[in-house]
Amino acid sequence: MTAYADESAARALIVRTARSLFTRGLTHGSTGNLSVRLADGSLLLTPTGSSLGTVEEAELSRTDLHGKHLEGPRPTKEAFLHAAFYRARPDAHAVVHLHSTYAAAVSCLGDVDPSNALPPLTAYYAMRVGTLPLLPYHAPGDSTLEPLAEETARTHHAVLLANHGPVIAGASLEQAADAIEELEETAKLHLLLRGLPTRPLTPEQAAALAPTSP
């Protein structure tokens, strides 16, 4: 897929996806943010302080690839994370960041493997997410996280922010949203099974299904 060429259609897609995520309980209040990369290289993002349940097409913000505000309302304070993922992954055309309940819960656990926060419990998780590094805690909007996020995104299209939530890039907004929903369901399974013997995919099985792009 190429970057989104029709800005009007991209705005409609962002709002439609935002509503779907919100109404199905994958985000709450004014948490979470979405973006797409437009054909001119700029980014279209949900604005700061907005709810994914009520944001409108005309309220979206535009920044450049380094997070500089170009037009519209002020972008999400985590615009730098989106920009970092796009710079690191030229084939990514969408980024989704949520504070989804189960993934956020996993991000608060004290015994999470920072190199891979969730086991590959299902084939679809292995296909859509792969490995999930846990990035150390930074306050929301703390741009000192940007260099580490960009470095990690070069080799992983999904990360989990400690005490915060997941960020996922995709070739399309639909792909990124599907992947972050799969991540949330796997986090739920992980917590439901916590303390019980589990049988995750073997490293070989997971590697055979690992995402290859974006």
C-alpha cells in the first residue's frame, strides 16, 4: 500500500476507526490517538484532548514527519511517537496508540520481560504483532522517549509503553487497528491464564508466522 492520497477519505477513515475502537471499549475518555501518513509526507492525527468517541473530521491535526504542527488544532501530545514510527518504518502508513485495559495492565506488571512483554499464545498474535518490547516509563507527552521509540521501531512495529499502553504501526489504519485489538485480546488471555500452566507457540512456530511488514 502507498500513503493515503485522498485526504478527505483519510479523515473519514480516522473518525470511523476511532468510533469503532471507542464504542467497543478499546479506549476510554480522552485517551488514545490515531494517525495516517498522507501522500505528501505529512501526518494526519487526532488532536490533543480529544475523545476517539466524539472527534470529528474537521478537528484533525496535521504535522510534518518531525512532529512540527502544520495546521488544524494542536495534535496529540504524543505526536512525536507517531512521527518516530513513521521515520523508522517507511512502509508504515498508520499508527494507533491506545490505553486499552488489558495491555495497560500488562504494562504495569513487575515481572514483564522488557524484550517481549507477551507470550505468543495464539497464531494470530504471532502473525499480527510478533514480539512486543516494553519501553521504560516516561510521562505522557515526554518527548525524551522519542529517540528510543524510533530506534525500537526500526525492528518492531509494535511496542508497549510501561504503565501506559501499546503503540502499533501498520501498512494501513485497518491493519494497525486489527493488530492492536489482537494485542489487547492476547493481553487479556495472558492475565486470565496467569498462574496456570500454558502452552504458547514454540519459537519456531512463532517465527514462521512473524509479521514481515511494515
